[in-house]
Amino acid sequence: MADFLLELRSEEIPARMQAGARAELEKLFRREMDAAGVAVGDLTVWSTPRRLALIAKGLPTETEAVHEEAKGPPVGAPDQAVDGFCRKNGVERGALEVRDVKGRETYFAVIEKPGQAVSDLLAAAIPAIIRDFSWPKSMRWGDASLSSESLRWVRPLSGIVALLGGEVVPCIMDGLASGRETVGHRFHSDGVITIDGADDYADKLRSASVIVDHEERAAMIRDGAKTAAEAAGLALVEDEGLVTENAGLTEWPVPLLGRFDEQYLDVPPEVIQLTARVNQKYFVCEDAANDGQNRLANAFVCTANIAAADPAVVVDGNRKVLAARLSDARFFWELDQKTTLAEHAKKLERITFHEKLATVADKVERVAKLARWLCEEGIVNGDPDLAEQAAQLCKADLVTEMVGEFPELQGLMGGYYAEKEGLPLEVAHAIRDHYKPVGQGDEVPTAPVTVAVSLADKLDTLAAFFEIEEFPTGSKDPFALRRAAIGVLRLVRENGLKLHLGMALGLGWLGHHSDRQLSDADIDRRKIITSVPYFLNDRLSVVLKEAGIRHDYVAASTDWNWSVDGRIDRVEARARALTNFLGSEDGTNLLAGYKRAANILKKEDYDASASMEPEHTGEEDPLALAGKPEFDAVIAETGQTDGKSLSYSPEPAEKALIDALDVAAPKAASSVESEDFEAAMAALASLRAPIDAFFEDVIVNDPDQDKRAARLALLARFRDAVHKVADFSRIEG
Amino acid sequence: MESEVKTATRESSAGTRDPSRSFQDMILTLHDFWSAAGCVILQPYDMRMGAGTFHTATTLRALGPEPWNAAFVQPCRRPTDGRYGENPNRLQHYYQYQVILKPSPADIQELYLDSLKAIGVDPLKHDIRFVEDDWESPTLGAWGLGWEVWCDGMEVTQFTYFQQMGGFDCKPVAGELTYGLERLAMYIQGVDNVYDLDFNGRGVSYGEVFLENEKQMSKWNFEVADTDALFDLFAKAEAECRNALGNNVPIAAYEQAIEASHIFNLLQARGVISVQERASYMGRVRDLARSSCETYAEQMAPTWEAKFPGWSLI
């Protein structure tokens, strides 16, 4: 057993790539060792800006000898087959053994692989690891780069330490020979450091002012920054991203606290924090106030990579840089306020939203119209005027200097400027929060005006991109349409909105009213009204899956009444009721009865027109159905098969089913109408016994054509009654 | 008077320079340093340009297999950065110090750090860091990987390994160092305002040399320049670039591309180019610069291939 150390030294590796590089190094090392048959236990992988290190404890020094046998063709097989077998196993024909297999003489290849020195295997593995290493971006350098085939690495590779049990594993990569010599800290250490092996590596580097363990450096920064802030009577604003980044920028991290001019605190705290973090990688601090309302303090913590002779000099340099940055930020903050948001918004006419989708100003107009509509229709309980105003201003900050500098402040700055301008708070807050929810953990707006603008913005994005057929595919979603969809779902679900997507898009977004003559182009555009709800329902299905609701139950609840249900809340309520129902014994049996009925009807090729089912084209215009309950009633009535009109006396089970349907069908229909899906399911449950008995006692395929026709019609009526509640044909298994 | 000049000349000769008190001594120290490192010390390119990278000693010389080591000061013009002399850090005209080393030497980082020490930046007193910053110039069809070098949190140098230029792989790769001279000098001299820099170590300030220029040029860039004339100049430079390309003088063509690029920057400062037009103008400049580089490389390729058997442009 021996411990192995590999250090790959290079010029400064970007901080953001180091975690990935550690994983890659481990992966490739394991791959090479697996292929060589070397058992690898736990690995330690470290990184600093200037090196990647890997330690494998307890590697064997030799691999075990391997004895392999392979059965070949029988003796007398064509030469081609025998030669092929020899080639495959790398043996000479003369070396084949002949053995008896069930009375047939058969060739066998016996391969003895002697054990190999692990040092030799490592010597071959290291160049392979380096060559195959995948970096997000890599480069060529130096004399070798005269050829474009020269080695690529993230930055010039400058040294290889490879030691197995204290012995150098000799290898050469592009003129770089492995050895036991490395270097310490760029400024705190001179000359080379000689490493004995895996055991003294970290310590030798430590005495050369390099903390090779990235997690130890992270802890030094995390704790050091906190301590520095506390020593100044402040509370550090913790930021794990910054901790990792600074650990990736230093080999000897020294957190230092500095102060900046208090006058800059006029600038919003988010701006100061962002300026400090993004541009300078500094932490910020807060005054630890008694009221729990911490306020940003005029202090920062930078992380130096040296134990400076005089830390104050380093701090002062950093302070000056931050001051210059903050001075710029304040300049933007003041400059932006010299123009009203309404004036800023005019410049949106010059910004292309998407090459096929005109300008941001056009988008804003659509969003404003839709936001107003949502309020006017009472879908969102907000003031239509305020919603429209907020929507018209919600993108204005995109043309401000501050958002130009820090795009991540979009919305937030608009909110600040709106408040400074004295606009109603509802408007300012709607501008500020209308991008929400952004990520999974992000809070969902609840203020009505904000909800209206946020919802309108996201629906518009979806509809607009769907209109130009920019659908997300696979992993590609360049316009974040899935995120927009999730945002819509969360807004609707968490605010309990009864939003009909078809109507919102048709009336609120496209502005089409039923009394208007539609052109072909208009009708074409109305496909969006179908495709957006389908897309949203797909996403809903993903969300509900986590709540234990099967995707086919969602599908059965989505595609209902021969068109997609654009009411997200209704799809969910129906799918939940369906889940409960189908989880019960009644439900399971009813489903079985339904399937049997549907199968018979299908086998008989039962005329669809008799059950009033319209042709499914996938291009239905939901507006034609939406909001017209009288249409449902008509469908419901024409579907009736009146028991009294039969030309023969029905059998008892037949009669029982007819009677049960007479009660259950209208009840289910009216419950669906009033969106009481539990009651609708209960109505279906009352059909379970009659349908079971019907199949038990009654022969559908009666020689009497009248009876046969009447019974098929009865089954069709049963099926349609079920379909009125949910599309059971979508249910799998 | 005469004797005073002579004394001054003697005192500011190599060895007695004081880069910590004098802007020009800092430049001269860098010249000494890179000259000793084997660089050709060039003078600035005599055209208005946005960055030292535009100098033919960088762009065109980054192409081809021949070794090339050069250092020079390049005045840079960034019309939109003008602040009428009122901002302590922003200027529409400033100096860059460019070093180009091809192929990039193995000890290029150490050489660079030694040059910082030479001008008085002690890395045990000041926190020097190499922070990822990749460089890309679509205009030149060029990109490279490297860092911005931080000194106590301030970016003082752009450090790039050119990977492609004019759309061609750099074979070999050149290392490019671009020092921001004013900010380095402000740092070394401990001044907060660029105009307070001591220019010559004898009390002539940067402001005395450049403040009036900044005021007038800012006004001209933003308010005065005749935009019709600028549009016209842009078109003419573009046409002349094509003319030069058609006659196989790509260096002349490249100069016209630089000219067009600067005229475009002036039009930007005048605020007469809309967002939509902007992309189109940038595309036109890019075409000119790339065509010039391509034609240059293709024209030189036979010579390079003859001198370096086995080497090929593509």
C-alpha cells in the first residue's frame, strides 16, 4: 500500500472554475484507475488559484495478476472464425488450447496478465488525465503553441508533482516533467519546495504560506470576515458565494475591514452591496441595531492574499477603489432621478424586445392592457388604473444608468425611483416586485396591483414567444419561458385566482371580442389561446406530481369538454378530486366499468356523432366555448337517452342503469358546473353498482338489432356522463 | 536656463529615475525594463484609437509565426468617457502601456511582477491578484484568456494570452500586457485625482498638461462635432478601406478600419446612433478590421510558411 499525491500547478485558475476542476480531476483519476484495474478508495481533492491537488490513500503498489479464459469456435470451424477469435483475444493460433465441451473439441484462449506496477500505470494515467481534462474555456500558450494542436489548459500549466509512496512517478506532458518540487505563495515564499510525499504536502505548503485545502481557506474567510466586522461593532452580511469566490482567489486569505465615506449611504443599500460584491468581491456590514432593523454600515471587508507589512495600506487602496465605484453609483442614482419614469419609459421604443417582437415599449403596452383587464374582470382585486399605470412604468428602469450598470437591479431601481417621484406606493411596489417570483425560493407577490402586473408580464412573454413559435425544447429555453410559466402558476395558485387563460389571452391580450369579425391572421393568432394553456397545464402536471397527483389524472382534468381547460385552479381541483376518487374502491371499479364500456364502443366502432362528440382537431377555439354555460346545457340535454322511448322492456339491470344515469348524469353535470368536483365524483360513484350489474346480467350484443342499438347508446351515455366529469380515456393502466 | 536643462537631463537619466514621484519616470522605467527584456521600444501609433491593442504592433504582429517582442505607450481615445475634466478618474484621452511578447514566455507573469517592482509596487505591501478576465474583440475577430491584475482591489493591468486574431488561431500565442498608466501612477504617487499627478517630478502636473484638452475635447465630442461630417468621414474611411483591400495593401486598409472605428465612437458620443443602428455600424467596422487582418495574414502566409516549414495559417 502507498499514498499517491498529484499536484497540477498552473497560472491563476479562475475562481468560478475550481469546484468543477476538482470534480473533473477526481472523475478522470477514477476513470483511469478503473481502466487499469487499480482499486481506489477515498480521494482528497484540493484547489488553490495556482494548483489542483489529489491525494489517494492506500493505493496498491502492484495490480494483481489476472488469469482469463475465453471459449472460441469448435475445432474444424472456418479459418476466418478462428483467426478472428485469436485477433480478438490477442493470442497466436498456436497458443490456443483445445478442450472438450459436451463432446465437441473446442478452442480456448488462455490469457495470463501479469501484475503491473501501479507507478507505471500512474505514469501513463497522468498524461491522459491532463489531455482529457475538460475546462469551460481552455487555451494554448508558449513556444509549443506554434502548432494549434498544442496542449490546452485553463491557463499555462507550469508543473507536475507526482509521488507514489514518496517516489516520483515519472512522466512527461508536453515537455513538462513530473517531480517532487513545487512552489509556495507567490510573494511570501521564495524558490522551490521539495515534497516528500502525500503526508507532508499540505504542511510544507502551509509553511510556504499556502493553505492548499480550499475549505480551510473558506473557513478562514468566513470566520475572519465575521470577526473583523464584530471587532468594529458591526454585523457581517453573510454571503457564501463571496466566501467561495475569495477562497478561489487566494492562497493565504486575510480578511480586512475598511470604511467608506458615510455620504454614500444615501444610495440604496442594494446598490452599495452589489457594487462591493460584483466589482470588488467585498463583503458589506450592517449596524447591529436594537430594533432588529439592520441598516447598511459604511464598512466593507476585503480579502487580501498577503499578510501585508501594513494592512492599513492595503485597506486604504481598496477603500479608494470602492469610493470611486460608489461615486459612479451615486452619480447614476442622482442622474436617473432627474428624469421621471414616464420619460424614461419613452426610450423603451428604442429597445428591441426580440427581433420578431418589436420593442419593449410595445410589450409594455400589451402588459398594461392585460393588467387592466385582469383587474376590470375582477380576476385580480386591484385598481385597474393603478395596475395600468404600474405596468406602463414597470420596464422604465431598464433605460436608467443604474440598471445599465447593474442589470440585476431591474425592478428594484424602478421601485425606488417611483417612490422618490411620489407615485402611489401600490405602483412603486408593483414596479419593484413585478419580476417576482423569479426562482423557486422567491416569494410570490400578493399585493393585488403587483399580482396583476406580474401576471400580465409573464402571460405576455409566454403568448408573445408562442406566437412566433419560439417554444422551449429539451434543455433549450433561451427566453426562460418555463420560468415564466412557473411564475404564472405560482401567482395563480398561491393567490387563489380564478383565471381563465383562454379568456385572458383572447379578450385581455389579443383584445378579440366575439362581436368582432376575425381575419384569417386573427384566427391564426388565436392558436396561442390553446397552446399557452396546454403548456401551462404541462408545467402544472410537473408541479402537482410533487404533491402526489399523477400526470395522467392532470391530463384527464385538462382536456375536458373537448377543449383544454384554461382554468388552472379548476384543472387542479378536478385532478385532486379525481385522485381521491380513483384512490377509492368505487373509483377503481367505476374506472374498470368505464374502460369496458369504452372498449365495447370502440370495437363496435360506435358512431361518435350519436354521442355528440365533436371532431377533435387540436385547433378548437376555446373562446367559442368559454363562458357560455348554455352551450354545456345543450350538449347535456341532447345526450339523453330516454328510458321510456325504448321499443322493448329493458332487463332489470338495464333499467337500473338507465335510472341511475337519469339521476347521476344531471347531478354530475351540475356539480361540475358549480365546480364541486367531489360531488361530481360522488355522482359517478353512484353508477358503479349499476354498471357492474349491467355487465354482469345484460348482453349488449343482442341478436335483436333494436336492443343492441339501444344498449350501445346506453353505454355511450354512460361514457359521456363520465367524460363530463373528467376525460377518463386519458387515464393510464 | 541652458544649464538648468542640462542638469535635468543628467538627473533623469536611468538609475536616478523616481517613478514614485514622476509620471514620465514611470514610463521611462517601464521602457528601460522592457528594453532590457529584449523588447523593441516603439513610439505611439500616429492615429486616434480606442486601445493599444489596435496598434499594428499588436494586432497584425500577433499573426504569423515570427517571434515579436515590443513595448510602447499608446494614447487612447474614448470619447464617451470624457467628463469635461470634472471626474477624478475618467478621461476621454489617456495612456496605455502595451507589451507584446510572442511567443508568450514561460516566465511572463514573473517578468510582469518584476516590472511592477521596478516602478515601485512592492507585492508584500500591496495585494496583487490575478482575477479572471477574458478578452474578446469582435471588431478584430480576436479573443484571448487572461486576467485583470488587481493592486489592492484596483485593476492596473489587463493580461491576455491571445488565442485568435482576425479570425485566425495565433500560432504561436502572444502574451499582451496593457498597463493603465494614469491609474498606476495615481496609485504609486498616492493621489486621488488624476489631474494632481506629478508629470515630470518637478511639479508640472497632469492637469497642467491635459485639463484644458479634456474640457475642450469633451465639449467637442459630446456637443460640437459636426455629425454630418462624421457620417461622411465614416463612409469615406469605409470606402477607402475597401479601395486599399482591392489593391492588396492591407496595412493601409487596416488604418482606415481604425479610423472608421474612432469616427463611430465619436458618433456614439454625439448620441446620433440609435440602438438598432449601433449594431449595424459595429458590424461594418468589424467587417473592415477583419477583412484587413485576413488579407494581411493571407498575403504574408507564403513568406511565413517558407520561413517556418510545417507552419500553416489555418
